[in-house]
Amino acid sequence: MADTSTADLGKGKRITGGDRSTLADELRKRYDEGESIRSLATSTNRSYGFVHRLLSESGASLRSRGGANRNSKKT
């Protein structure tokens, strides 16, 4: 669900300065509303690592891993 502000920030394009902070604020808002890092990455055509880094830089409180966890091996 990329809106007009993220649509022009194409894949591989360096994002710096005001664009970076605008994108960070937008992604943080969406993340705080419950959207996952993976879905944010997909909708903005950016990598998971890039989105994770932006959220960290913006001061977002990252949620813990949500998927099924592996059981430890029982001996």
C-alpha cells in the first residue's frame, strides 16, 4: 500500500535528508499501528534490513518475533 510519498522512492534509490526522515516517520506510524516490518518493506520496495534500520533510527519500540518458535531439542 505505497502512497504517493513512498511511490517515488524507487528500489535502490539512496534516501537521505528530509526524504529519509519523512519516510522514517511514516513507516514508524504504520508499524505502531500494527503493520509488520516485512509488509512495510514489500509496500515500499525496500529491504527488510533497511526498514528495520529506519525504524530503529526513528526510536520505534520494535516488537518481538511473532512466528512459531522452534522447540529446544530434548535429549
